Amino acid sequence: MRVRHALGRVRRSVALDTFDVFVRPVGDADATYETPPGYRLAWAAPEDVARCDEHHTQLSAEDRRLGIERLKLGHQCVIAFHGELAVFSMWMNPRNIHVPGQFKRRLRADQAFIYKAFTSPEHRGRGLYEAGMHFVLAHLRSVGKRELLGYAHVTKTVSRKGLAALRFQSLGTFLTFTTPIWRQTFVSGKLRANLPLAPADPRRLEVDPSIATPR
């Protein structure tokens, strides 16, 4: 009985996750964007991130602290405000596509990567995700960037639907196999060909503190 319970716990703690990396060209039509009525879009200052409410942005106190550090490193965060309340946030990395502990590649100078987008439950269905994306695309066009990249787990149907509506196309797939003591990433040939650059960090992947390093 104890052996069966132990084996059951092991099976439940082993996971295979599949992600697609998506890309969208930045074009002339991205020069302008529209904001849904009653909202305001802006690039976040450190004090804006510090004031984010976890319920409305999914940013915990630790996420907010790390977010402020990322801003210092050149990342950017677009926020949708409803009055003075942040009800949508989406982050952008100008140098790497980076899914911590799973996948990391260096971007070309004309690319950027979006990640960690979240809309407040009370403000969904009002086009904030699409508006935030168009806000980012307009900015990228103004600074001469040519491509915007994102990613989504195969089960994230809402995210994938939003990316498809914005005409993102898949660059390829990566899979992560995770156990309690080990994680391995497998990258498709298509994705490897489309993102050939090694990460700027000499380590292939950033250590995920929740996963023990194999000896």
C-alpha cells in the first residue's frame, strides 16, 4: 500500500508541458492604437509596479520587487489603468526570450519578447489584452523594431486565441519534462532554426529555485 501511494505521488509530480513560441511582424499599420473607453495605457514606472494590486495584476509582493529590478535592467511593463487602479499588465524583454528554468534564447536587435500578461477578472472581455499588445507594437514601430515574440502553453486557449486574433504565427515548439529533482527542455528543430542565438547569459538556462540542480 505504501509503495503504491509513493508511486502515485511520483506520477503526480512528473509533468510534460508543451509551449509554442509565436511571432508577429511589426508593420506600418501598427503606428497607431486605440484604448478602450475608460482606460489609460502607459509604460509603468517603478512606483506604478510597487502599487499594483495582486488581485488585479497577479503580481505578488515578490513579483513586484523583482519587476522593479527588471525595469532597472531595461525590461518594460505596459499597464492599463482604470482610474488610478492598474487592471492589466504585460511585460517586455528587449534582449532575450526567456521562460525561467525552461527556455532562453538571445533575440536579434530588431526583436522584442512579451511575457507575463494578466487582466483583472473584473475587467476581462473589454479588449485590454489586444489594446496592450497594439500599444507595444506601436512603440516597437517607433523605435525601429521589426518583430514581436510571445509564447503560450498548449492548454492556454484564451492566450492562444488572443495571439491568433493578432495574427501571430508559431515559430516552433519546446517541451519541458519535470520531476521533483530534475527538469529537461526539448526544443523542436523548427524553433532551433528560427531562434539560433545562444543566450547572452553563458548558462543555457537560468536556475529555477523550485527545482533542485542534479548532481
